[in-house]
Amino acid sequence: MFRELGEDAAMSRAGDETVAQAPPIPPPIMGNVPGSYALSVFRERHPVLVRQVARALPYDPDRRRALDRLLDEVVRDVMTPLEPSAHDGAAWAEWGHGKIGRRYVDVPFLWGESYFYRKVIEATGYFGDGPWRGVDPFGPMKQAELDGPVVDGELAALDGTATLSRGERAEALLLGSLWGNRADLSFGITLKGDQETATDLVVDDRPLLWSLIEAAAPGRICLVADNAGRELLPDLVLADHLLACGLAGEVVLHVKPFPYFVSDATPADVLACLRRLAAAPGRAGEAGARLWTAMEEGRLRLRAHPFACAPLPYSDMPDDLRGEFASASLTVMKGDLNYRRLVGDRMWPATTPFAAVTAYFPGPVVALRTLKSDALVGVPERTLAELDATGRPWRTTGTHAMVQARP
């Protein structure tokens, strides 16, 4: 049913005369390595998150008991199965064969982390028949980030792009999308900001990215979103720029069909951000109005494929999704989770070529990612040595970013 990464990497893409040499496939990143980032996620972040979710909404006694059971499961570190009646129980039973019943830390990190979030959704009754059906357990956190004067100031900063050339404006908006909520929409507008962000780019394929977009203009660009709120706003502003400047005839925004990781964007989050933009004064409001019209006209489309919430790498994507990406002039993968799924969340040597690892992907692809986990490829040896010599945990703290492209 699914292809293996090594098999796909050895295959040529349609219309491509070259065949990428498949690198040796390393083991997956695991959570049971002492001192690792993955272990800290399971041991520290997940118990705290369950408690935060329980406090975020006035859940009834049944939901609170379910969340208490999940907290106990996380603390004891044992994965219990979903109920057979769960709407996707059969799929998770198949994906979890040989995994469910073990410790969270003893299965691949990507899989275990995904299963945890699926259990959060189950505990809060998102798919149930009761009153909590369809209620996003992370909604209060998302809304709190989207509201308030901080976002007002960030949207107002877009007015500063009026004095920039078209090329400078494009770079500023790209950097805003790349850095997400580490920096606001004004990040990169000034020369000083551009120098700062460029210094912190571990890989900088921005010239290749723009050449791919311009060569296919006005093409169809798939933008695979990551987080909602203050990260999704600059993603939408970048999409508006691509459409308004004729660099894209259509932007397909891929989001999660239901809540997944804490901040992951869903269709409801996209609509909330569109309303936030459209209600803003100045250039932000103008962008919001254009995007609203673009959605009405079908030039901005939402896609919420079920595979977006699967605990699997993109090398295992189903044929219909593969076909969508193959027909796009470019696919842009936003964020850390999409990067992990793109490269397989494995213990790659960091210098492994990005093009070789992503050779299975059925079209041109670009990754825009701030580094928040250990998955990493395509870093020049000199850059790797310089960063490692600092002695700081630069791979997982969000202080560095990368723009990686493969034609």
C-alpha cells in the first residue's frame, strides 16, 4: 500500500531525466535516548499539556475523567489502544501494530507523538456524539494568541512594506512566513532585520525558491501550513503577495482536517485569520479583502486531506495526494512537523543531501522551517562544524531556520 523511502528515492520523477542516488536509510529518531529532545517531550511537555487542556474549557465529569486517564497513561508511559468504536480506530490499529501497548518512548518519535495527540482528541470527546463533538481542545490557546494588541501591532507593521521594492517586499514577507511567531510580520522589513534572519539561516535556498516560482508563474502552488494564529497570518500574507503579483494563479492551502498538534491549523483557524486580516486597517486589511475574494473565486483553496493527521512520513502518502503534489508547480512545506514528515524523522547525518532524501517527492518542493527538533539534512559541513562548536542546542530551540529547495 505504501512505498518505502529508499524505493522512491531511487526512482526518477516523471519528466526528470536524472535519478537521485538513494542514501542509506538510518533508524528513526526515538524517544528513549537519555538527554534527548524527544525524551523531554514525552517526560515533560505531554503531562503539562494534558493539564493545560483540562483547564482550558469547562469539561463535564466524563471528559475530565477521560483526561485524568490520559494523564495517568502518559505519566506511566504506556500506550493504551483506542476504543474499537473510535471513528478511525481500524486505521490506528493497523498503524500501531507492534507499537500500541509499549512505552511511548520505545516507538519512533513521530509515531508516538502523533498517537499522544490523537488520544488527547479522543479524551476531549472531539469525535464523540456528545456536546463536545467538534470542539477544538486547543481553541482557547489559539484564540488567545490571535487576539490582542500584539497582533494589532504586527499587522500594522505591514504598512512599512509600502516603501519597499517588489523584490524587497517579497523577501520581507517570505522571512515573516519562515520565522512565524518567533518574530512578527515586521521582521525582515528593515535591512537590519534581514541581516539578522539571514545570519540565523542554516541553509538559505531563497534564490532557488524564487527562481522556481518565477519560472512557473502563474502556477499552482501548494502551501502546506503548520501552525495557526501568529504563524498562519504571515503565511496568508505571503499567499496574497504571490496571487496579487501574478506569481501564482492559484494557491492551495493544505491544513489539518481536525485538531492535531497543539497549534496546527485547521479550516476554522484559516477563517479566523482571514477575519482578523480583513478587519485590520491599512495594508493588512487590503490583503485580507483580496484573500477573501480569492477564496470566493477559487484562486485560494483549502485542502484538508486525512493524511495530514496520519503518523506517517510523506513518503507513505496515498496516491491521490501524491497526484495533487505532482500537478503543482511548487509545494511549500511550512514548519517543523512537516519537515520531519518530509525527510522521514530519522537519524540522518546532517550533511545528507536534501535532494537525495526528498527524491521520492513527486514535484518541486521547498521547506520553510525553524529548527525545533532533531531531524536535519542538507547542512554544509562547515556550517555544521561552526554551529556545533558553539556548544548551544541550536537544533531544537527555534533560534535558527532553513530554506531548503529541490527542483
